[in-house]
Amino acid sequence: MFTTINYECHEGISWIKLNRPDKLNAFIAEMNREITHAVRQAAKDEEVRCIVITGEGRAFCSGQDLAEVNDDTNHGDLLRNHYTPMVKAIMACEKPIIAAVNGVAAGAGFSLALACDFRLASEKASFINAFVNIGLIPDSGNLHFLSHLVGRAKAIEISVLGEKIPAQKALELGVINRVIPQDTWQKEVEEFASKLAKMPTKAIGLIKRYLTLAENLPLDAYLEKEAEGQRIAGLTKDAKEGVQAFIEKRQPEYIGQ
Amino acid sequence: MREYAFIETKVEDYIGIIELNRPKQLNALNRQMIKEIVQVMESYDQDDTVRVILLKGKGRAFSAGADIDEMSNDDPIRLELLNQFQDWDRLSLIKKPIIGAVQGFVLGGGFELALSCDVLIAAEGAEFSFPEVNLGVMPGAGGTQRLTKLVGRTLALEWIWSAKRIQVEEAQSHGFVNRIVSGELLEEEALKFAKMIAEKPPLAIRLIKDSVNKAIDYSLYEGMQYERKNFYLLFSSEDQKEGMNAFVEKRKPKFQGK
């Protein structure tokens, strides 16, 4: 099975835990491949309704393992062959993906968190766009995601200065969704994931899909797409259950279809 | 209706539907399957209850291409005698409109089949490619000709040489996909489109296809001569009288295909 990550599923939640704690979960090619594979597997698995990516040990992910990079490395091909497929697998997944950032998220580790739908950070977490500190540019979609989240001015500051951003500061910048105290970390991540796993999963997937279209299409074209999206949502069992529960004044029970 | 080994067929609301039915093999096309498709298309072409033909593929791919096992040991003489591509020529002779609904992989022979349709509705995420070059061969059922006429020589060469996967958005921007819709709605939207065509006067639809196709093969002058003969011909139809009378009388026309 997997050697660089732990993968487990229970109660509708798939946990992808980066598992190279002695290397602060730095990326090697195999880890890119395994994350890609695990995300695709979770996307396909009908039991799974929410995905959590987190790190074993004290770091979330410290980025590319520089021990694997040398003078002969073609940095463009490294991205094309290993990181791009991983980012694309995450973007193609129509289930909610949470980055549970338990510690430092540096370089491509920061990018990995940015590619997810939600970022929950432990109060011990920090974020560093470290690329510039070794003469490189933020990659794995980093600038794309970051500029959408914080705007150009802050994206430039974060990327050019390459300074460490503590969790609280990341929250203020709008990079993450919430900061969680260390003693309730595990519990609050589980509660958040479990809440998402009980929601109308298909609708969440459609919201993700149409948000991307909303970012890329002129309004007229988007409104036509939106009508398609609502037609699809309207056909789901969960939409029927939602309306039925509303009429019957009870809590809806969604099955994710 | 008779049973086919590799396709499913049905006719409803003047739409003749053909569905490729080898989903486990991603609808890989074998010779028998092509024969079945052509046979049904020809019967639909003669069937008064069919005004539009809809071609689609079951499962997650429209078609991943030709069945390689079937041809890996072929030699030129056998291929010449087999004359398998004749079936593809017959596809070009179908007079009624053919709507293709494609999703997922549309590769090799599957791409050629899609290019044989008159109109293509594609699902988001559909990918088109001619991978033949990677097997030491090339497209043989019209790929180099049809694609070139659609997108021009320069792009056709790049795509067929490189076996590049063309994303559906690029396919649309180069004019060989008419509409992109969400995968969930592919069938619904393709049927909606087919129905819209089926409600139009069938003879006009038929002669429009006939004339537009001539624009590919004829010089402009010859094509325009051909077009006007078809235009005149429609004035001998009942639907022309009905259409123009309804217009004058400000009512909805009722077309009968006569």
C-alpha cells in the first residue's frame, strides 16, 4: 500500500496523513504519487464524503525534500511529473478537502494547504512561502491560489519576503479558516470533518465546480452554467430530502447523493 | 428490433438513438461494432419515425479507440481484402443529421467516429486524441482528412504527430465541439438539441446538411450552384407551403417531412 503516507477511512471521512515525520513530512516523488493516488481513491470511494490532509509528527509539510534535488534537476519537469498531477487530483475531487495544518507548512507544503478547500490551523502552525529564500518561485499553484485568497498586494509580500506567518496572522490575512488551540485540536478537526461528511456531498462538489467556473467565465456565460448546475443539484436525493425535511420541520438526513 | 452484440438502439420522439455498449472496454471499436453502427444508421435513414440520429457511448468514455487485439497481426493484403474502412464511407452517406454526445476519452477511432457526426455535444472533461502514432501507425478512418478540414493543416499535423490530448475547451475553440455541458446533463442536453432539430422541417434539415457538406469538397462557385438547386427543390415540398403560410398567418407551422 502506501509507504510515505497513512491512509484510513472511517465514518465517511478519509484521512491522508503525510508520514515522514523525521523529515518534517518533506515531499519526495513517492509522496507526491501517493497523495495523488489517495485523493483519487477517496474521490471514487462512495463511502467517503470528506477528506482530511494532515501531517504526522510536529510538521504539516516542509515542502520539497532538497536532498532529492541536485544540479541536474530540471525544476520544470519535477513540477510537471510530480506536483502538477497532485494539484490537479485535488482540484478534480468533488468532495470537500480539509488541510488540517498541525505544524509548519513551508514551500510546496504551503501550496498543498492552499489547494485544499478549507484550512484549519493549530495554534502551533505556521506558513512560509519559502521558495524565494532559495532563489525559486512559489509553485504547485501557490501564486494562483494565494492571489485569489489575499489579493495581489499581500500575495507579493508573502511570496517576496518569504517570512514565517504564524497561524493567527494567517487567519487575519484570510489565508486560513480558523485557528484551533492545541488541547482541542484533534477533537475540533474531527468535529469539522464530521460535520462536512454529513452534508449534501453532491451539492458541495457542485459548489466547488461552479465556483471555479464563476472565477473564469463572464457573467452571462456563468449564469447559463449556473442553471445547469442547479438542474443537477435539483435532481439529487439530498435536494428532495432537504425540502422534505424543511416541510416536515425536522433535521434533514443527507446521503451525499 | 433485433439485438446487437456491441450497441444498444432505440427510437423515441423521432430520435434514433445508438449507444456504444462495451463500457468495460471503454467502448473500444471492433469491426463488428462499426458494422452494427452503420447498419442501424442506414436503417434509421430509411425509417420515417426517425428524424435525427443520436450517437453516444455508455460508461465513462465515449470510445477509447480501435480494438488493438483485433488488428495487431494484420497484413496489408488482408486489410485490402477486408476493406473495413468501406463501412466508414457508408457513414458519410447518411442523409439525416447525426448528433454525437461524447464524454471522457474520445481517442483514435472513437475520435474519428465523433468527427463523423454532424454536431458534437461534449461533457466537461472530455479529451480528444489520435494516439495511433505511438503504436507505429496513423489514423485510417478519416482522421487525417476530417480533422485537417476542420482545424487546418498546421494544427492537425501537430496533434496527430504528437498524439496530444486535446481538452474539450480547446476542441470547442477550434470549432469541432458545438457545446460543452456538465457530464451529468450530457444525455439530457443532447436529447434537447436532437429534439429541437427533430421539430424542424426534415427535408430542409436534410438538404441543408447535403449543401453544407458540399462546401467541404466543392469550389465556392460549384457549391453555390449546388446550393441553389437544393433551395429550388424545397419549393416543391408541402413543408415549404406550410412554413410560409404559417408565417403569413402568424401561427406555428406543422411540418410533416413531405
